[in-house]
Amino acid sequence: GASVAVITYLGFDAVVTLTEEVKGTNPGRKSGRVGLIAILFMMLLFIGISWLLSSLGQGLTFDDPSTSAWVVINERVPELAWALSLVAGLALGIGGTTTIHVGVSRLIMGMARESHLPSMLATVHPRTHVPWVATVTIMGVITVVAYVALPHVDLLGGLVSFGALLAFLFVNLSVVVWFGVRHGSRKWVLHWALPLLGALVVGYVLAGIKPMAIEVGIAWLVSGLVLYFVMRRGTATRRGSPTRG
């Protein structure tokens, strides 16, 4: 259930990665508001769909909960089954991949620009002004992962949940450290209570993920830390080397 919830809501954070592309004043405030609006819209949409399916599904039996939505549609509105399946497939495929490409490519571009990843990934196309190298790289990675992990969808879902929850955990703790500790904020609810409560909730959900997903996720985290320190050491070496006149 936690994996489903986390994966379902993933995507709203991609809005924040587009902050540099927002026009006008206060781009950070604008992107933050749009992110909150996206969460609200998604929540209302999910609640509405769940209520509709549960109402239509009364009296039906389901052998596999993961396919219950399609059972309800086939039994209650069979004339719309093909059309709804097509729309859902297109929405999932196009919407999901677009969100991944937009969010992850901008994140990778920022990391490459700060020398945490190879600098080539920060290349921006001169005409379209998008990080095309990072976008193409992510497309290749997604293709390989999808092919390799297809027989292990449960593990992949748990791994995605682990990464997302870990990121959300650090986001909440960062609010406390940045505003509360470093800047001495006295907004006890906004900068202390809410992020700490969020961190506790995320930590509790994180502890309930399957052990295999946690083990793979920790290995993933360790490999990322190794890459980070290697890139950081390389950057420090380049900056410390004497220039040639």
C-alpha cells in the first residue's frame, strides 16, 4: 500500500525542478504553489476515482486486487472498457515518462552543473534550451531498467518507494536544519513541528518497505555516495592544480 501511494503521487515534485524556467518574479514561490496545486488536484482525482470504482464494484469478487479496476469496468460498463483501457494506457505511458524526463533531466543537469556528475550532462540545447544530453541519457537508462526489471515489478516498485521516501525524509529534515537550526527560525509550526512530523511519518512508512527493496536501496545509496565523493575529489583536484601561463 505504501509503495502504491508513493508511486501514485510521484510527479508533483517535477514541477519544482522547472523553477529556473519560470518567467517573472519569485520563480521559487510560483513553482512551489504549482506543486501544492498539483498535489491537491491529484488527491481529489484519486479520491474521486476510488469512490467511483468502490461504488460500482459492490457485489463483485476479485481474485487479484491489482486488476480489480479492470474487473469493475468490464462488468459494469463493458461498452467503455476498450476506450478506458486505451486512455489509461496512454495517460500512464505518456504522462509518466514525460514527468520522469522533465524532472530527472533537470535534476541531473543541476547536479552536473555543481560537479556532482559529469559536466557533459549539464549541456543545454542552444535552440530549445533544454538539457538534451541528460534527457537522452535518462531515456536510455529507463529503457534498460524497464527491460531488466520487468520480471521483478514488485522489487522495482519497492525500490522507487525507498528512493522517494528517503528523499522526502531528507527534505523534511532540511527544512529544520536550514530554517530552524541555521537561521534560528521561531516559526515553530512551519519550520519545526510540521517537518519533524512529516519526517516521523515518512520514517514509519519507510520502515515498512520489503527488506529486499531496502537492501537494494541501501546499495544504490552507497553507490551514489561513492560517485559523489569521487566527483567531489576530482573537482577539488582540478581547482587546486596550478594554472599554466
